[in-house]
Amino acid sequence: MPGPLHGIRVIDLTQMVSGPLGAMILADQGADVIKVEPPNGGDNTRQVATRRGGFSASFLNNNRNKRSIVLNLKHSDGIAALKRLIAGADVVMQNFRPGVVDRLGVGYDAARALKRDIVYASITGFGETGPFSAKPVFDPLIQSLSGLTTVQAGSDQRRPSLIRTILPDKLTGFTIAQAISAALFARERTGVGQHIQLSMLDAVIAFLWSSDMGGHTFVGDEAEAETAQSFIDLIYETKDGHISVAAFRRADWVKLAEACERPEWVEDPRFVTSEGLEVNKPARLELTQDALRTRTSAEWIERLEAHDVPCAPVLSRREMITHPQVVENGIVTVTEHPQAGRLRQARPPARFSETATEHRHGGQHLGEETRVVLAEAGFGETEVDALIASGAAAEPAGGST
């Protein structure tokens, strides 16, 4: 049986990571995602480093299972062609700066006039309105404005620190995919489409609130400043490396004390409740660190696991790929790409018992299916030839493959 979104057609006008990742999630789940790219290079991620066979890893890792076509949206015929595609679609996704799609004539109102029940998803950096709405946006700017860099620093007094992955971009991609699925479900029940508006800033702030904004939750009792609880985080040094241990509940603290042969920790009045373990976190972490320096990582993992203490080795990216649990999960897969060769990628993380996801094909050449998709939209061969000749559309050099 095809994926759960089989039969849904998505017009993906997005570039970079947040939108393309969200669209790829839908494609992996069975949607027919038509990636509309501009001529002369296409999506910016096609040009970045780490590449083979004419493809960048970044493009391949955010655009599998999509069909690429090229339309010049600065050309009136290119816009006209896009409108015909929208008329036969279920979803439109775009991450232009606010106002651009309306000036092009393919904003939500225009799309709804073409398809009454369209689900239209708009991704922005900072929001549709407001003092930052027109600013160019990149992931570090969202990390900075959202407070994420000070969360990562550990306190408001320490130097802010970026998370060394583009978390706002990727979190926005997962959020928009979930929101689109919810809107499609609502449409299934009501017959009514809608406009989804999501900013990267909103996605990150909502993400932070569930665990990092406790000091600002109770109105009238806000923290003046976030202070460092310890110079140690939950990564501990061992005799020969590092491990992670999470013993912040009373039951786990007792088991850790037994594993470390520190019975005095159990009766220490500071640590007799889970609340006390949190309030006295610096002392707890320092005691743990002192104990864990006495054995190797492998020795500690074996010992802690024997006492059922939550723990894990700290792995490099290379080590992670071959760890027995990762291998057992089958999350890392190898596929063949006709130009880029053998690719190692993560499969879609959610597994469906009845509507399994599938790898249909890797990321395509720029404009690889321009002719096919336009033909599906009702364009005759001579019409497609005219669009390509005028520069309103394009196909790969040498024709479609």
C-alpha cells in the first residue's frame, strides 16, 4: 500500500532547508511533491559544498522523492504555468519574503481563487508583519532573537552560544509538515482549505517553552535573569573519554549511588527528593563528575547499565552510524543515485504499519521533469516548447531524463 499521503499533490516553491525539508517529509509519506525551481541554478542548496556527481549533499538530503521542474516566475508565462499547476494541487508551500507571492499574483487569495479548498503554507523568518518582518533571515539570527543562544550558554551572564546545527530551520520543517497534515485532515472533514502561516521565530519560541521557560511561566514571579546552575552539564568526563548520565529523579539517584559505591549520597538531605535534586543541581553534578573520573567509559557504561541507571556513550557522527542500536533501528539506509552514486541517508523516522513510506528516487536534476509535469497539467508539446523557448520554463541540457 502506498504512503499515507498518496494522492496528495504539493507545489513546493521553497528553497534552502526549512521549506524543502518540510516538503520532503510529505514526499516521503507518499505525496507527489513538485519542486518548482528558478532557472540559472535552481535551489541555492544545489550550489553548496560537499558534492559528488553534480549534486550537493545538502540538496539531496532535503529533496528526495520530489519531481523538479523549472519555471521563471519573473516571466508572465511562467506565472501562468504555475497557476495551472496550483489549480490541480492540494497544497502550496512557499517561503518567499512577506509580500513577494502577492506581488507575483500567486499568494493565498489568488491560489484560493484557482482551487477553493487549497491548503496554502507560508513560511517566514520573523513573521508576516512587525519590525523584523522584511529583514533577510538565516538560522543564527533566529537562534539569537529567540533566546536559544542564551539557553545554550547556560545563563544570561555567560557568552551566548549557537547550537551547532541549524535547529530553527529543521524544527520549522517538521512543524510545517505536521501543520499541513492537520490542515489536510480538517479539509477531509469539512471540505475547506486554509492558509497556514508559520515563522521560524514562532517555531523556536514554542519549542523552548516546554522545557526552558519555566522561569517566565508564572506571571508576576518571573526570573530577573537566568543563572548558571553548574559548570558541568550532563556530559561527564571518564578516565578515557566522556559519557552521558541522567540521574535527576530520586529513584535514579539511588541507583547511581549504588553503582558509584557512594551510599552517603542516598541519605544526603539535599537529595532525598526529586525537587531537592533539581534545587541542588550543581552539587549533584559535581559529585557525579568526581566519581565518574575513576573508571573508563566502557567500564562505567557496563556498571551503570547493570544498575539500570539512564546512561549512554558519547559518540562521534562516524561512531553513531555503526552503533548497534542505530543499526537495529535501521534508521540509516544506503540507496543508489544515478549520478551521485551510493548515498547514506536517514530514512523517515516514523514507521507506518499499513501505509509504509518508500524511497521512490533521490533528488533530481534541475528541471528533470519539467516536460512531464507540464504535460500532466494539460500543456501540449508545442506549448511546452514555446515556454522553454521563451525562458518561462526550462529543462536539463539535452532534454528531460
